[in-house]
Amino acid sequence: MLSFAFSPCPNDTFAFHALVHGLVDGPAVKPRLEDIEALNDLAERGAADLVKISVAAYGRVAERYALLRSGGAAGFGTGPVLVAREEREPGGLIAIPGERTTAALLLGLLGTFDTKPMRFHEIPDAVLSGDVDCGVLIHEGRFTFEDHGLVLVRDLGEVWESRHNLPVPLGAVAVRRDLGNETARELEAAVRASVVYAREHPEASRDYVAAHAQEMAPDVVRRHIELYVNEYTLDLDETAVTTLLGDVPLPVFAT
């Protein structure tokens, strides 16, 4: 059985529910759910056969992994946001959800800052308490930060989109190259089928999604899925990925 590591966020549990539960054809997988930076670390150590990673982290694992076209997270209006307690310019100590994340890379579009990595769900409280001056929020933080009493400093997705006119490539599913091309093709088809199944049978994954999103209100879960499971989850934009990665020299997508 192959190991498949992904996040407990609603977009992942929704998209991969059918594959994990054998509702679509494909290799059997054993799920492991982790925070995004922990997933990047797993990939860097080669500790999972299939793993959802930050696109920005791919250069660190390119010799060992190829990317699938399906199962990723990208889109317009989906990028991370930089927030603070009150209106201000970007600066001071900024909390980021991991040094290898796409969010951290996109912060670099604004300049060079002192940063403090932490788990993404801890960032709003760190900003509110004054432990950091600003924070980069991902996932549902994009549309719940105002509920926490935080204000928008910059929409990093808008900065990317204005410069490149491309969707923001946040995450992608990576497969170990040593599994071989045939297995990679089978996994590509299975992941894609799982996403299609999820979109065609949205109620099927309700309990699985809710079990891993216990602190999220149902409306937030729904908005999260609607925002991040989209056309790019079926076919990640190759131009966006290669633009973000810059000079990564090895082939990006599994064949």
C-alpha cells in the first residue's frame, strides 16, 4: 500500500476522500494528514510515496519527486494575505506558515523581511497578541481574518496576479520518481478521478471533511472547498508553476 500525505484542510479531505476510501479505481493508499510545512518536510526526506507539497518547495525535492497535474491548489483570488492588527505598511517581524511554503515565497514579492515560521492556525493569535507585527495567512484565513479583528495589509495573490496574469500555484501533489512511470500514471488518473467524484458527489465526503475540520464552522468549510477546489485542481496551470519555480532545472510533471 502506498503512503499518501496531505493536509487536514477541507479542500484536501474533500478532494482525496474518494481515493482514500477506495471509491475510485487506482492503487490503494494509506493517508497521513499533516500541516503544510510538515508535508514539505516529509517530501524533503522522501518519507511519503505521494505527498501534497507547496509548489515553492518543489525545487528542494525535484530529484526525488515529480508533480502530478491533478490534486493541486491554485487559482485567481486564492492567494495568501498579509494582515496586521491595524493599518500599516508591511514590515516588522512577520509570521509565515513555514519557510518552504508558497506563501513565504510570495511575501518576497514585497521585499525582504524578518520572519517567524509557525503553524498556520497559530498566526492570527500571534498577530493579535503582538508576538509578531504582521502575519501571512493561508487556507481559510483568507476570508476569516476580519472575524479575528485583523486588517488586510496586502493581498499577496493580487500582487502575483498583477505581475504575471496567472493563477497563484499554491500546492501540488508530488509522486516519488522511483515508483516508475506506470505507477505515476495510475496515481494521476486516480487523483483526478477522486477530485471528479468529490465534485459530482459532494455529500459523500461530508463526515470525513468535518472530522478533520472540527474547529471550522460549516459555512467556512463550504467556502474553503468552493475557493480551493476548482478547475486547477483537475489540471494545474503548468505556466504558473514553472513561472513560480523559476530556474528549477529538472522536469516538473510526471509522465
